[in-house]
Amino acid sequence: MTGGNLHPELRATLMSAIAERAPKVDRDRVAACFDYAATSHGTQTRESGMPYVSHPVEVCRILLDLLENRMDTTLTCAALLHDVVEDTSVSAHDVEKHWGKEVASLVEGVTKLSAMHFDSREAAQAENFRKMLLSMSRDLRVIFIKLADRLHNMRTIDHVRPEKARRIAEETRDIYAPLAHRLGMASIKRELEDLSLKVLEPVAYQDLARNIQAKREERDAFLAQVIEQLRESLKSVGLKAEVLGRPKHFFSIFNKMRSGRPLGEIYDLFGIRVIAQTRNDCYRALGVVHDLFSPVAERFKDYIATPKSNLYQSLHTTVLTEEGEMVEVQIRTWDMHRTAETGVAAHYVYKQGGRVDEEIDQRLGGFVTQIAGWQRETDDDEYMDFLRTALHQEEVFVYTPRRELKRLAKGATPLDFAFLIHSAVGRKTVGARVNGELVPLRYELRNGDTVEIVTSPQAKPHEDWLKIARTAHARGKIRHELRQRRLADSVALGREMIEREFKRSRVRPTDAQMAALLKDLECDDLETLHARLGEGQISIHQVIKRFQPEKPGLAERLTKGPLEALGIGRKAAGGVRMQGIDNVMVNYARCCQPVPGDPVIGIVTIGRGVSVHRQDCPNTFGDRVPAERRVSVEWDSRPTDTFPVRLVITGQDRSSLLADLAKAIAATGVNIRTAGMQAEHRMVRGVFVVEVPHLPKLQEVMAAIRKLPGVTRVERRQRLLRPPTGRPRAGAQDGDDD
């Protein structure tokens, strides 16, 4: 595949940048890779009208800014090819065949799971993040490409349709910008946040830009004066240092204004950065700053002695000038400055396979290792909760009794500390001493606390611990322990059920019969069968009927014999008709909560009549429900009938949101049975149970909720049973974003 005559100007631009800034990269191989990418994308264009291959070229240029001479040939080729598998007919096998296993692995790491189907957009998002971050835990270059890809998409987002742009901007603000921050990539984090703000809060962004611009000349003149004073003072004591103005960051200013502070009172509009030669020079420069200007009490932070978990090091101090203006001064070395701007990328050194350096991961607080652990221990909802918690955390520093410094998320408790020390310590925790005094496990740790954990061999985690633990690491370990215990209980219960039923039915299956049974029920082994029996995923009747003669199906007996003989009471169907029978006891499935207008199906149950489900309810798919238990169902409801529906609402936290939601729902004329909301990290999640007569009214309610400011998503939440091992999940995935 060749494409040397395609887009020669883009090719020349790329090769010139690589020759100037990444001399170690094999330019011949990269040129050939560009031709391959250009040919693969062919006549594809971006929303802006630019050739599609311009996007991977820009991704390479962003990576050059990030890594400079640490850029390697494999990373450059993977960046050029990162969209060919997802957006062209080229397969991962083709990439590996032409460009090697290492390049193919990186491309695969940033390629979305577009060929798979998921129950919801959230499930698709969670699986894509799982895949990307697991790849990152193996090779940091995956996240370098993904962040560069997202940054260029945000730079060109003006060409994307508004609803899609908002979705991309929200994901960028909530996941990608915090991820860049967690990895110490401040330059990328700041730009992603500002570009997200421009999309999500366009009026506020323009107002802020206009107000800052109006004061620019005055501010620049003031900063120039302060910078000159500081330069002269440093020079007078023989300190060689650069003094620079710090660039403004709209997103940070916006958040401070949203918390109630007027623009005039936000002192870090005036920012100065001092870049010194050595660590000792940083502290000498701090003395010069405090001699020249009056320091503001309680506004000094030493992140050199105690670096942040994203590798950031700097001295922060806020001072008062003669004009009465407060100015924040940051003091660091050039190495610290590079780390502050590019984070883990500043420490990245190419190794075979791109493995993550253990020392870097330890300095990141084990973040990369935790990501790999979450893959095994969490479902999709938990994974996204853990990810958001880990990405948005602030920090608190505490000590062990041996005076070892430990870093935890702000708000952490002694229980979080125990699991940080070791999982075995966490599991056996019964109490804690902080600074020598006994405290409850829900005590919120403070900077400088000395924490000692009290353990007992008999202790074990319980559900209440999930309300006490605050860190993703501890909550993940607790959930894992609880799941393991429930699994053990289910296995024991299932084993007892099958042994008792075999004995009662006088069944003595052979090994061959049991092997056939396990295959039919898609169980890997006996323990899996016992677990699924104990959890109720498989009924004991499904097992026993394999060893007993066939009997007439329930649906057949329902139409031919007396209903009372089946344990089904004669009762009005109450809203549905089934195969011409209108006096069967009916209940509506709580897992999917059908309403008139939904396509439905009836499932015959023993003793409880017919359960009505939506046809797309996963709890009715495949072998979960035998064909003989299915009956056709039609709606026959009265105008006065109402049906409960559980709505899950997510959005941005703001005052009066609950009242506005209740008002909007009430305006549609439906009743609210229950309502509740919970806010965390500027986001809010609400659960409302409303009573509606039919599907159009439900759609009207959901549309009214979506119109409220701050609401980002409204959905009917189904309660899904865990799918059997190996069975594909059903459902349809919405179209992927860029």
C-alpha cells in the first residue's frame, strides 16, 4: 500500500518537525507510515473539511511538544495509525503484518470497541475506558496518544454538531482532563479544561474572556513591574533565576467564581513563576520573595519537600504588594518545571515494550497499578465510580507509627489507611488510634496525623464499610471481599440444593451426564454450577429435568388445564390480555417496569401467575427463560391505570436542582412516588419513581427533565441479572464519538 503522492504538504510538515525535534526517530519508516495512513484514510475528511490524515499528523505534533527528544519511532508510527483500525477497512492484523506487533498493540490500545454491542452508552464508555487504561498500565504510550488525540479533537470541536460536542466536552472535563492532571500533564490538562468550558458554558466563557481582556493592559503593566522588582532582588543576592508571568487558566477562575468569589478577589489572576537552578536556590528565592513582599498567612505550601501524587513539585506562596494586590508566586527548578507541565511524560524513557517504570508508578501513588487491579475487581458502574474518585481526589498526608509518610485522598478514613498499608490489614481492622487516641473508623484524617490500625483475626469486611471508606482503592478491596464471601456462600448453598434434590429424586448422574449438563448450562465447572444455583441464576428444576422424563410445558398446561391446579389464582389480568385469557393473575416485572406502549412478553411462573416484561429486558433473553414458559401478551389497560417507572437522572450539581426536577415532573401531571438525590465531586445523581399511564406520558416526563439546566442524562434503569458465563450481552450501542 503506497501513498507518497497524497497530501505532500502534510507529509513535509510532519517530517520537518520530526527532523528538528526528534532526531532519534527513523524518518524513512515514519514517512512510509504516513503514506500508509494517508492511503488507508483515502478521501475521508474531518468535519472541518480537512483531509482526515491531518488529524494523526497533528497528534504527532502534540506528542513532539510533550515528549521532545524522548519521542520514539514506534510511538510516532502508532500515532499516525491510531485511527485506521477504527475508521477504515484496515484490521489490527494488517497493522501488525506491516508495522510490527508493538505498533499494533499501541493502536489496539486506543481503538474503541466499536464492533461490540452494549446495554447502554455508559456500559460502552466503561468498557472502552477499561480497555484503554489497562493498555496504559502496560505501556504509557497508549495514554500519550489518547490524550493527544482528545486534545486535537477539542481544538477542532467547533465543527462538530452541538449535541455531540457537548457529550465530548463533558467526557473531556470529567475524565480526560482529570486523567491528565493525575499523570501530572498540567499543560494538556489546562487546555482540555478551557476548551471544555468554552463548549459547556459558552456565555460564561465569553464573559470571562471579555472581562479579563478589559483589564489586560493594566494587569500586564502591574505584573511587569512586580517581575522587574523580583528580578533585581534575586540578582542582588547572586541568584540566577528566570522570572515569568504565569498564564491565566479560565476553567480555574470560572470554578472560583462559581463558588461565590467575584473576579476582583481572585488573586491568582496575578501569577508569577520563578525558575531557579537548584533545589537549594528555590528556598533562597523564597526568602527573597518574602523579604521583598509581605507573605499572606496560611498561603504557603511546600510541594518540593512533599511532592503531589502526580509528581508535581514547587513552592507556593501568596504575597501582598505595595499596591495592595495579592500575587501567587510559584518557585521551582527547570526539571521540576518540565515535570509540572508534562508530568509522567517528563520521566518517560523508552524501554522494550514500553513498560511502566515501577519507581514512577510508586511516585504516582500506585495509580497505574490500581488501574490494572480494578479491571479484575469491579463491574462497569463501579469501575467508572472508582475512576472518577481516583481522578478528582485531593490529598492528605499522614504517618504510620514508624513515621513513614503515606498519601491518601482528602476525606480518607482510618479504614482507607488500613487498606493502603495492606489488604490483609484492612480485612482484619476493628479500630484505629490517631495521635495515640482511639477514634471511630469514620474519622476524617488530617494532615500530619499519626495513624495506628487495631486488628483482630476474627474481623472481616461488612457492607457498612462501603459507607465509611472514601478511596477507590479501599472500596474496591471491600467490594471484592464481599463478593468473594457471597460467592462462597452461593457455592455452598448451590451444592446443598443439588445434593438434596438428587437424593430426593433418586438421581445418580454419571460423570458423562454431569459433563453434558455443565456444557448445556454454559458452566465451566461444578463450582460455577453451584454458584449460579445458589445465586438463583439457574433453577434446580433446570438441573433435575435433564435426568427426568419430559412433562407437558407450563404454557400448554395453562391453556388446557384448570389454572388452580397450577397454583395460579383466578384474578383479573389488570391491563393485559394473554392468548385470549383475561383472568390470569398478573404481576409486572420490577426489573424493567413495563408501561402501556412498551412491547411486552409474558413469562409463566409457578404460584405467581404471569410476569409481564418488556421484550428488550435482558432477564428474558436466551436460555434464561425456556420457550415453553413464554406467552404472548397484549396491553389492555384502562385510562385510569398508572404504572411505576424508575428514572435515573445525572447532571451537574447546583442549588435548587431537586426542587426544579420535582416542579418539572409535576407540571406533566404525573405523581412522584419516591425521590432522592446524592451529590459528589460537582456531579449529582437522582432516582425518581413516577407513576405514568402509558409510554407517551413517560416520554413527555423525560423530555421535561432533559430541558432543565445542569441535567445531562435521564434514563429508565433496568435491574440486570448477572449474565451466565460466556453468554454475549444484548442491547445496542449508540454511535461512537470521535
